[in-house]
Amino acid sequence: MVVELGAGKAIPMMRMRAHRTAATAATSGRRSRGSLIRINPDPAAGAVLHGAGVAQPAGALAALTTIDARLRYLIQRAFRL
């Protein structure tokens, strides 16, 4: 799993590195399947190639807070805590 925060089009090397790392994990047989989460408030800068991961058009703090809340909810629901 790769989470890229705000590496817009101005930082292409970071975007390529995140994509390559996710793709490498996908082909290595790891359980993560090489997922990429690209977080950027500019929808055009956050675009992800089809099947490579997901884009979250939001600021980093807002997106991570939302992801955290959703994961906590799913864990509580799964284990009925």
C-alpha cells in the first residue's frame, strides 16, 4: 500500500516512484496487491491510472482523518467492539 500526499504534477519523480512501488508490490504476489492512494486537493493532479489505485480529491489532513474514521468504524463493526 502506497499513500501519496500532495505530490502534484510539479513533482513528477515522486508520482512515478509511488506508482512504480505500488506496481512492484502488485507483481510480487504480496497481499497488498500494490494499491496506491493518491491524495491531492486538485482532481487533475491526483488522477490515478485505471486499476492502479484510487484518487482522493482532498487535502492531506482531511483525507487521512476520513480514512482513519472509516477504518475505525469497519474494525469496530467487524469485531463488534
